[in-house]
Amino acid sequence: MTLPQVLLWPHVRRLLSLQPFWALAFATFFKALEMANPAHSAPPLSFVHYLVANVIGALTTLAVAAPLWYGLASRCWRQSDAARQRHAQEGMYALLPRPLMLTLALVVFLISAPLSHGLWTLYMRGTGALPADPAAPATLFIAMVFHGFSMLVIFVVDLFRVRAQMLRQRAEQSQRLHAQAQLQRLQAQLEPHMLFNTLANLHALIDTQPAAAQDMLAHLIDYLRATLSASRAGSVTLREEMAHAQDYLALMQVRMGRRLQVQMDIAPELNEVPLPPMLVQPLIENAIKHGLDPLPEGGTLRIRAFRDGEMLSIQVQDSGQGCPAIDEPRPHPGQGFGLKCIRERLLASYGEAGTLHLDSAHHADTPDHQPHGTTATLSLPLRPPTWAPAHS
């Protein structure tokens, strides 16, 4: 088993991208030390000399450390399950046992410090800035002290960055698993809810309309075969969701006959937009049960899907009896289990970005001025659901 190089090279690229910041910070710090102790810095070095020294030191350290770390980490990766588990929990620095990591740091320091000092000496002599006096501040000892200090600061900062990143990833994973469990629980509750309501309708037809009951049972079998597996998926396309909704409407039209008129208007360009499954069917069920079915003449159900800026809007509108105070938090006939389940699933899938709004239309030409007809509007981001449950 080979250690993936992706564990090393993005990290090296990050350190290289931060090198200008570290070089400027350390050059400023060392120049400030020199200015604070002028008696020990004759002749003084310029800011550029310190800047070049830090760039050379960082590049030399990376050139020495990266191959050594990768070689040792590859061996641990192949031979130790514990090393791979440590990496999964704490990041790349945990691949090596601590004693080996400390030994590696010491070896890298003992190699890179003299090497970077030698390269910097060549640069200084090339510019004519290196004094001939061996007691000058650019001695090997002082260079190693500065180099070691720089290595320690960069390592400690990066170690805490990696650990913070791993903690954040574990927190996100825990939140994702919690959301997945919540969504699966809600969907597991929603499926029997829909099935029991449909069976109750079927039971009501058996004695009065046996032929219609048989027809409805055949549609129910086809509907369950097509939708139960889809309802357990992480997400479905709008086209699939509308197909499932049409299957359910076919069931209801067997029972209601001409009392149920359906109009659908789905924007074709939105057919492949992903969304959580079983969002539209509970809205249709709610509109029929509370809006249309209580009326002797029935009514019309309109289903629309259109783009509203960066959001997908799905509207389910009925011409039924409506429901007053439909958005109030207290329980009432317009807010049953299905709507509560939808709101909880939207929160788990999209956070605050996904919403469900219900509104009853008031007709001024009616004597009582009561609401007649209800519109349920789903507003969803066009992106895939963030916490969609895994396919099972």
C-alpha cells in the first residue's frame, strides 16, 4: 500500500505560498533585534540580507524535510494500521510516531541549517556584503540559532493549523452523520404515513366502488414499486420527483374521478436539478385531503416548477376551501405531519436556505370573505442538498 502523494504535495504548496509572509515577518523581527543591540551587529546587515536569508533557509528546510518525511511516512503507511488511523484522526504530522518525528526534526535541522548558511554565505560574498572578520554576526552558530527559531515557529503554527483542520473535519463529519440519520428517520416516518392514508382511501372504495378499488390497488402497486426505492436515495432530480408525483395523482384520480383536475407546468431546463426525495407528494396529499376532497365538486390542483433567481420554486396550488391562519405555529388542519416533516427535512438538507411557505387565497367576491384555495411554495437552492443521506 503506497502513501498517496496528495498527503504531502498540497501541504508543501501551502508552505511555499506562505513563505513570503514568513520571510517578511522573520526579516522584520531579526532586523529589529539587530537595531535593538547595535553593539553586537557590526557591521549591520540590511533588511534585504535578512529577507534573503529567511527565503534560503525555508527553501532549504523544505528540500531536506519533504523527501525524508515522505520516505519515513510511506514506510509507516505500508506497515502500520495505527499510523493510518492516527493520520485519519490528527492529520499528516501524526503519521510518524512522536519519537521518530522529533528525530526527523533534529536531523532536518542539523542538515538544513549549515546548508542554508553556506548558500547564504555564497550569496553575501557574491554581493560583497560579507565581512572578512570571522567574528562578524553572520557566524554559523548565530545562523543556526536563527534558523532553528524560524523552523520551530513555522512548525508549531502549522501543527496547530493541521490539528484545527482535522477537528473541523471531524465536527463536520459528525454533523453530517447526524443529519443523515435525521433525514433517514424522517423519510422512514413519511413513507408509512403516505401508505396508510392511501390504504384508508382504498378501504373506503372497496364496498362502494369495487371496480375502482381494484384499479386503485393496481396503481398503488405500480406506485410503490417505482417510488419506495427512490425515496431512500440521497437525492432525486426534479424530473423524477414530478414523475413520482404523477404516479400518486393517478391513484387519487381513480378515487376522485372528475372531481380532481390536475394542471402541471414544469420548466424543462430545471428537470435535472437535484432535491431531496418525497417533497412534493406530501404537499399534493395535503392539498387534496384538506382543500379539494371536502368539497362536493372537488377542484383543480396546479403544480408549477420555475426558477426564481438562484432558487428553485415549486408551487402546489389547490382551488379548495383553504385554511385560515395557515402559517401560525399552533396546530390546525393545514399543518399536519407531512408539512412538519418537510420543514425538518429542508432544515437538515439546506439549513436556512430551504423554505416552505403556505398561503390561503382570499376571494373578495365571496360573501364570507374567507380563504378559498391554498398555495404551498417550496423554495430550494439550485445546488445539491448539503446533507443528503447516503444511498442505501
